[in-house]
Amino acid sequence: MVVLSVIFPVFNNHSVASVTLPAILNQKLPAGLTFEVVAVDDGSSRPTANWLASQDHPALRSVTQLSNSGRAAARNAGVRIARGDVIVFLDSDVLVYDNFLFAHSETLGLLSKNSGAPDISTGVLCDSYLAGGLVDRQRPTVRLGLPHFTTANVAVRRGLLNKLDNAASGPFDAVTFTHYGWEDMDLYMRLRALGAQQKRSSMAFGFHLC
């Protein structure tokens, strides 16, 4: 059984996460694949913290950081308790379809055991709009990023992450990157230095709710 662990950092955005968390928990996977969602409360205030603590789902695991330490540290905390063979990084303001994890698993060849499969599956991220709990899908603006790698929507083999320096502390440099931005590019450069191969997963689609 191949396990995919979704790292889902949350900070004071329960109105958005109340839409996106049920979506990532509602995944359809074939036999041979299973998943967990590791939600990391990054020092949220009481409304978000209480809401997250009240969530109950067989695939959901939670970890709480007492103070807000930034997304790099929050993701690291999630990775440290994750059980998966594949780590999927998904921001809590990104809404996905129920085939999201299956799309990443196909790109990584998890069921085919393809020896030539990539180490990294990069999903598609597009900006959208949240209104009344629904997404306006009529006016998406595709945000590809440079170079098509963002930890708002990406799947990486656990074995590759384990090869990084200071892997026991987590894949992200949480000392340098204590605020939003660039921590994913830093991770990408270190993964590429290890010879990681990546492939775009055009069906692993995420709506960034902005």
C-alpha cells in the first residue's frame, strides 16, 4: 500500500480552510493507494484553532504549533509526523477536485512501478475567487510560477526529501525563511542539486482562492 501524506498548514484562515479541507479529504483513490492529511495549526488564534481541533475524519491528523513560525516551519512539523511514501504539499487556500491525489500518483507512476518515473510531480495552480463558499471558475488566471515549482501544489517522493541536508529537521530551511515567500524555491534548488527529475501533472489542478 502506497501512502500519500498531504501537508496542509493553517494560520487564521478557517473561513477558507473550511472549504478547502473537506475537498482534500474527499479524495478517490484506487486499490493500492491511500492517503492522510496532516493539518498543521501554525499558532492560529482561537477561532481557527478551535475550528481545526473540532474537525474529525479518518484520514485527518493534526499538529499544533504554539506560536506562528511561518510556513517553512509549519510544513516541516507536518513532514516530521507524516507516514507517507510521497509528501504532497498543499496550501490551505488551494481548493482541489477529488482526483487531485490520483493525478499526482499517476504522474509519479506509483501503481505502475515505472522505473523511469520522476521524483517530483508539479501540479497546476490558478488564481480564482471565493464568493459564498463557491469558486468562480469562469475567470481563472493560470499562475505557473518560475520554474513551475510551488509548494502550494506539489508531490515529492519521501526518499528524495530524506536525502536533503538536515532532513531530520524537515525539508525546508525554517531558519532563513521565517516569513512568506521563497522557501519553496530554495527547496527546489536543493532538490535539483540532488539530481531530482520532475514532471508536470496537468490533472492535479488547484484553485488558489484569492
